[in-house]
Amino acid sequence: MDKSPAVNPGARPKGETSEAAAAEHVRDLFDSIAPRYDVLNHLLSMGLDRIWWRRTAESFRGVLKRPEARVLDLCCGTGDLTAALLRLRPGDAEPITGLDFSTAMLDRARSKYSFANVQWVQGDAMHLPYTDGSFDLVTSAFGFRNLTNYAEGLAEIFRVLTPGGQIGILEANQPDGVRGWGYGMYFQHVLPVLGGLISGQRAAYRYLPDSVMRFPRPEQMLRMMRDAGFQQSAWDGYLLRAAGLYRGVKQ
Ligand SMILES: C[S@@+](CC[C@H](N)C(=O)[O-])C[C@H]1O[C@@H](n2cnc3c(N)ncnc32)[C@H](O)[C@@H]1O
């Protein structure tokens, strides 16, 4: 009998019971923190976010260097993973698509990277506005755990990938043991206070660490990816497993 803990179906900000209400809550939350998001992200991750975006992009150098490859960066937020992916594209490449449902986050991406070869699209990752087999690579950094239904989110990514297409999800993780305890202390106590003070949005910086604690552990997430049909599913832990990259291929 499988004794692993039940996996949460998806993100649920405090007090929300339905997927629709949870999604609206998450969108409003990112709209509210967008003005301070970048500053806080760099500060609270101690600058590691930049290293992790680059490392993730490097993992897909093979597909990115193909000019005709179609690339979707889901939950792109203010566009920093999108920009890291773009650095590895040849000059004549197809534009990357950066998609997010928060107007305020996307506006910041547009103004930060106004001349970049990117199409910024406002849309919902749970209902992508693309036909089956539209992309060769779908990435997401620190966005996937905010989806209100992980299994359906994976199915939607699978649907829009071409056969042979790749998925790359960079997500935070809660390490086990002593490291997990230290990480939990920082995440549950330091981050909400600092984030709340600087952004003025205390509830948002309560939700963010909670969403990491609720997110499936690597073995559970890999199982979900396999169930969605991905092959060669693997997780590469970054910095003592505080974050990591999930990869897989649609055969
Ligand atoms: C923590 S931010 C990450 C942004 C960026 N990828 C980064 O690495 O900084 C999560 C982003 O996911 C977006 N998001 C959450 N759920 C979404 C959904 N269902 N559809 C589209 N975007 C979503 C939010 O609006 C937010 O911009």
C-alpha cells in the first residue's frame, strides 16, 4: 500500500475552497506585489534567483539554439526566466512567448524587456490559448506551484507540447532533516516579516512560503509528471535541494 502523504490538488490561499476563487486570489495577490516583486525576489533569495534562472536556461541550450524552436515561458511574471532563455537564442530565432495572468506583473515584464524578441501574452496557464502541439519547450519558474490544479496544469502543458517537446519547471522545495528545519524557520518566520514590511502586503508574503510547504515533494511531483504522460522525468536539486528543476519529455 502507498503510504506517501496525500498530494494537495493545487494552490489554495487561506480561506479559499474552490479552484476559481483560489485562482482569482492568486492573480490579485501578484497584481498587488508586482511593484516590489523584483527587489524582494532578489533580496529574499539572496540573489540566487538569477543563478537559478540561468542554470535552468542552460539546461535547455540544445533546443534554445534551434532558431525555429517554439518556446513558451509560463507564469513568466516580470520576465526574468524569459530573458535568461532569450540569451541562448540565435539572432534570427522565433520569438519566445511569455505568458502570465497578472496584468501588473506582465506590464513590468513589457517595460523591462521592451525591445526583446518576446511576445508577452496575458492568459491562464490552466486554459492555454494554443492548439495542441504548439511548442517545443515549455518552462516555468516559481509559477507552477501557484496553479490551482497541478494534474490539470501538467495535462495542459503536455497538450501544447509537440511530440519530443520538453518541459522544465523550476520550483522551490522544502528540504528534509536539519536543513529543512533551518529552511522552514527562514521561510515561515523571516521571509513573511521582511516581505510584508517591504511590500506592505503581509498576506501575500504569508501565502508564498505556505505554498512552498504545500507543494508536492520531488518524488510526488515526478509521479504526477509520469501520470501526465511525461517520460524521462527527473529532478535536479539546486542548492541543498532548496529549489530544483523538473524535466521531462513528451514522446
Ligand atoms: C512567483 S511568480 C514567478 C514569476 C517569474 N516566473 C519568476 O521566476 O520570477 C508566479 C507567477 O505566476 C503567475 N500565475 C500564477 N497562476 C497563474 C495562472 N493560472 N496562469 C498564468 N499565470 C499564473 C502569477 O501571476 C505570477 O506572475
